[in-house]
Amino acid sequence: MDKIILVTLVLLSVFAMKLIITNKRIKKLHYQKMKQLKDIFKSLSSKQEILNHKASISTDFQSNYKSDMKKLSEEIFVLQKRIFELLTKK
């Protein structure tokens, strides 16, 4: 009877040690994955900031381009009007 209890205690001790070792390995792997996730998150955040900056520049360029094209169209219209006026006077 004592041998059965002793063998059971030894087996439980071995099982507990195996669980402790496995738990430490899983924790270490978890911390590595969390660090990797944080690094990826930082990288994505910086890329998003760069993208937002580029989108802002693009939006500014588009609005300036539209404004400039509108002014150019108006100036062309005025010049065409003057040319027609000059041609009709001759």
C-alpha cells in the first residue's frame, strides 16, 4: 500500500514538473508573440501616419490643381473673347 502511494506521489510530482515546464515554455512563447505583435502594431501605426500625410498632400494638390485649371480656363476664355473681338473689328 505504501508503494502505491509513493509511486502515485512520484508520478504526480513528475506530472506537476512537466506542467510547470510546459507552462514556462508557453509563457515565454506568449511574451515573444506579444512583443512581435507590439512591433507590428508600431510599424502599422507609423505606416498609417505616413499614408495620412501622403493623402493630405494629394488632397492639397488636387484642390490646387482644380483651382489652377479653373483659373486657366477662365483666362483662356477671356483671351478667346478678345481674339474674337479683334477679328470682328478687322
